[in-house]
Amino acid sequence: DTGVSQNPRHKITKRGQNVTFRCDPISEHNRLYWYRQTLGQGPEFLTYFQNEAQLEKSRLLSDRFSAERPKGSFSTLEIQRTEQGDSAMYLCASSLATRWDRGYNSPLHFGNGTRLTVT
Amino acid sequence: KNEVEQSPQNLTAQEGEFITINCSYSVGISALHWLQQHPGGGIVSLFMLSSGKKKHGRLIATINIQEKHSSLHITASHPRDSAVYICAVRGGSQGNLIFGKGTKLSVKP
């Protein structure tokens, strides 16, 4: 079990630039989640995938944000035209949901996050 | 008002003390998670529970569904327990976990 891997660990970018983050979940996990965490706050849900299908998006996910999971394995989160308010830790998590528990009873495994700083 | 409230926000304890962190929530839930976050960001899932009590080593988590309240207890605390402990609830949405702001625990030797 290599765990959930996120790259890069840190990203510093200038306002207006585009950035892309990658998450590699635990290989057999079918669910993949993206969260955002600002300093002193708990994580906030952004979006999640079941296999390659994006099943839910938060209202927090503006048009500048897009997430993909093209082959149902790794996922990318892209932020276009970054703003200073996008500075945060972006966390990815994965889980294995079965048709019996529909994901309610599946523990989450988190990556170490990508810390984005927009200057 | 946040849907998930944790108390206290900050907690300092001496090594060996018994620690309790509380979580109250206002929404209907299917499961509650306790998570541990160390400096640097990595989050580890400690417990997921929907009723009763779970124990793992020195950690105990309880939940009272009627009162919409959960507690995380740490017995014989140790400096390595120093971290932020986060409560999160899963409501009707399968994907959306609602997180508390966390409790920052510092255990002094």
C-alpha cells in the first residue's frame, strides 16, 4: 500500500497563472475526493469522483476550477487565472466504496496535500 | 453557525493526562469521522463511527446520535499525540464530508 500521493507538495505561482495538481489514489480505490483547507480552518469539500465519473461538485468550485479523472485512476485539479484567495492546501483522499455500503462506511485515506501560494 | 462545532479550539496538556475533545453537529448524519492532522498537512483517519464506541490503542471515540455529539478521548497522553484533531460528518451526500475547524492539541513532556 503506497498510500495516496499528491504532486507537487508546494506550488508558488503568480496571480493570473494556471496551475495543475495531481493526485494518485490507492490503486484499488474507486472513490477520489478533493478538498481545500485554509489556515486555521477544517477542510472544505470541492468535488468527488466514482471511477471516472465526477458525481458531485461543491458550490465552492468556481468556473476557474476543473477536475478530471480520465481513466478512473489518477486525478488532476486545475485552477485557471489564479487569485490570491486560492492560496490554500489542496487535499486529495480516496476510498473503496462497495455497492453494499455506497461509500458511507468506507474510511478515507488522505494524501499529504499540495500547498498553493498565489503571489 | 457551523454545522460541525468542535471544542476546545486549543488544548494544552501535560504528558500522561486524560484528554477529551468534543464534537457537536446539527445535521443528520450517516457516519462521523475523527481525523488527525500533523504539521505539514498529512491527515490520518482515526475512527469512523455511526453508533456506540470504538477503541484503538489509547484512543477512544464515542457517539450519541440522539444528542448529535461525539467525543474523542486520549488516555495517557504523550507528546507525539500533539496534532490537530478534526471531526467530520457525512450527511446525505455520499461525497460531501462536513468538517469541523479542528482542535489543536499540544502535549507537554
